[in-house]
Amino acid sequence: MEGVKDLLPRHKHDTERVEMISKMSRDKIVQLLPGLLEWIQDINWPVAPSVLKILLTFPEEIVPHVQDVLYSDDDNWKWYILHFLVIELPAESKIQFKEYLARVVENPTQNEHGEELDEIAKEILETL
């Protein structure tokens, strides 16, 4: 049996594999969520829009994986996560990020401010 990592895209142009993933059962895709999240580190990658579409169909299941990213040091990835994923999630899922979003609005680090995470965090909070 293939390992979870073997099912993920192999490169940023691997749209065929993303299409294959989109046809898998929800149970199987749930196992791939952390790995799929990595493919939206840059929304300009050819696989990113299709991966994003898959991720948005798992608004509850994606929350802990998104939280891992938001508490990482990768402010650029956080920008993509907030602008293209979190803002599109239903309020029930977005509320899970309220503490992080409020902290970024009220007390952003220099890097978070430089990446304009405070601005998108404020925009997301206004949707709650």
C-alpha cells in the first residue's frame, strides 16, 4: 500500500496528482491534509489553486493543521494561508483562529507587520 507521502504532488506542476486526490474518499484525503497544506506555500504554483479548493472542503478538519502553520516562523506562508484559506472558511472554523488573529492585530511582530499579517488578520476578525 502506498504511504501518505507517496500520494501527494511530487512537484509544483503535478496537477494530475491533485486531480487524482480530489477523487479520493474523504477519509483518505483527511490523512493528506497536512501535506496538502504545504502546496499552498505559494499560490502561484500551478497546483496551489486546485489544492486550495480541496482544502476548503474540509473546514473543520483543516483547523489544527492551519494552527500549526500560524504558530510557525514562516510569515510568508501565513500570508497565503490567511489570504486564501482562512478568510474563505465558514465562521465556525474561523473562530478557532480568533486568539491568534487578535494577537496579530494588537501586537504584531516586526515580521508579521512587514508581511501585512496584521491587516489581513483585522479583515478576517471583522467577518466573525
